[in-house]
Amino acid sequence: MKFLDEAKVYIRSGDGGAGSVSFRREKFIEFGGPDGGDGGRGGDVWVEAVNGLNTLIDFRYQQHFKATIGTHGMGKNRAGAKGEDVTLKVPVGTQIFEEDGETLICDITQEGQRFRLAAGGNGGFGNAYFKSSVNQAPDWANPGLPGEEKTIWLRLKLIADAGLVGLPNAGKSTFLAAVSRARPKIANYPFTTLHPNLGVATIDGQEFILADIPGLIEGAHEGVGIGDRFLGHVERTRVLLHLVSAQEEKVGKAYKTVKHELEAYGNSIPDKPEIVALSQIDVVDEETLKKKTRELARACGRTPLQISAVTGRGMTEVLRALRDVIVEANAGEADKPAKSPKVRHRDMQASDDEGADERLGEDGDHQG
């Protein structure tokens, strides 16, 4: 399945059905009176996070989503049926933005979470609604309200516990393949990884999700190389694993290059806990390894871990270090009071029947 993390789509909810103008006419009944029913409400447009998706590729082939209109009211006080809803099924971690690409509508972070993007128009009142003591035979009804239409942006930020960062060929994909069942492309040339990959790592019976993103190079925040467009996929992680290859001539400079790009990108990534590891140590001798370890320690301000995904050296230690940070972060998150989701409008789970009793009154305004 191809990877796509951004899509632009057009949505439109259904118009409300029109109210009916009808009068009861039966043999031997002299005064039948009005019996026009109300129109049905238009269908809504929803977004829902489902399991089994990690890309927005489906929205490359379909960009228009329209709910159906409500059925018009009929005689004999028959109300019209509600229009059918339309649901956009997206991966967990999808954010919905207005057409400007900056105004956040909602952030879908849990499987099964739903949000109404566009409400259907309310149906109009039939003429039976307007019957009163001073008007026994009203001969008008309301049209239904129009639905909402808009263009929105879908942006996917993968849900992972730990993110792998580093220069191209730092061994990120090899690390991911060694600790999980993921099978990313691995080759001896830069930018082998062209899109993020996910894998589930297990250590001491505990699992956590790893996200491997394409390598960063100097000037990535300005679009050099693949750029930093995939860094959004590690914004939600608890910890970053920064890999620096022992094959780099200057490991300290390699570390600072990636660190500078992370700081230039911002969005809380520079503030995340970071574990630094010297990777691919199987390709250098012990003396060179000690020298590069000291150089990297001076650059990052701590003693880096040493790992080799090929021989397995140091892999258990780095997985446990990642696990400990993730467990601590999750425990701290659980102790915080629950916060309401920050969205522009409406609750995340609005009722399908919300506003069903709203109609257009005689003067054209909403009536409760």
C-alpha cells in the first residue's frame, strides 16, 4: 500500500427536505384540515478513526463526499426520512484542518473516535404545523435548510511511542527490522527510506511502537533532500532515539546537524526526551569505537549507547532505555486531569439526532 499523509477533500452535507402542503380530503368529512408533514433532515458528514489504516491513500482516488438530502414531507402527516450520512474513514492520528490548512477542526487520536464535520440541513415544517385557532387552513410550508459544504485538509501524524531520527544511512531501518517484524527497504545508499515505517518492538514482555522516518540532512528545514515534512510523524512520540553511525568521519558534527534540524522544525520535538546511540559499531575496531564514543559524548553532553543491529550488541539495553522513558511518560500522563479536546466546534461524539427537532418557523428563523 502506498503511503500518503496529506489529502484535500470536498465535503457537503445533505439539504433538509421541504415541508408538505396538503389537506385532508375524505368522503363525508366536511372539514378535513391541513395534514402536510415535515421534511426530513439532511445527512451529516462524519469522520471516524478505524483500525487497519496507516495511510490516506484512499483519498487520492475519491475527493468528493456528499450526504443525501432529506426526504420531503408528505400528506397524511407523514414526515420525510432523514438523509443518509457519509463517513470518512481515516487512520488513527489524523488531523482535520479548514481549507486554509491552519485552522484545526479536530484531532482524531483514538480508534472509534468520531466527529461531525458538516451537519445536515434541518427539514422544513409542513402546513399542519402552522394550524392555529386563527388560521385553520394554512396553505404554506417551509423549505428545508441547505446543508454545509467546505473543503478540508486531512493530515496524518502516525501514532508511535518512540521515533527514530538521524542522518541517512544511520542504520534506522536496520534497527527497526531487527527489533520488529517490519520490513523496511534497506540498502547502502542515502534516502533508502522514502516514507515513515512503523514496527512493534518487544522487550521483557512489554510492547511499544517505533516510527522510522526518512533521514535528515543539513538544510532539511529549508527543503533540502526529502526535507522535514515527515517530522510530524514523531511529534506524538514519547521519546526520540537519535542514531549516529560509527562510519561517520565526524560523529559529533553528524549529531549536531540533525539536532539543528529538529530545533529548526520546532513543534515540541526539541523538548522530547532523547536517547543517543552510536550505531553500526560492528564496522569499526575497538580503538576507533572508543574515540568516536568520546567525540559523540562531547557533542551531546552524555555518554551514548553503543549498538549493532547486525550482531545484536547493545540492542537490549537501548530497548529497555526506550521502554523506561515511555512507561514513565505514560504514568505522568495518566496522573494529569482529563482535558477536553481542543476543537473549533461541536463535541467529538455528537448525536445523530442532535437538532432534529429544529425547524424553520413561519418567519424563516430556527425554532426550538
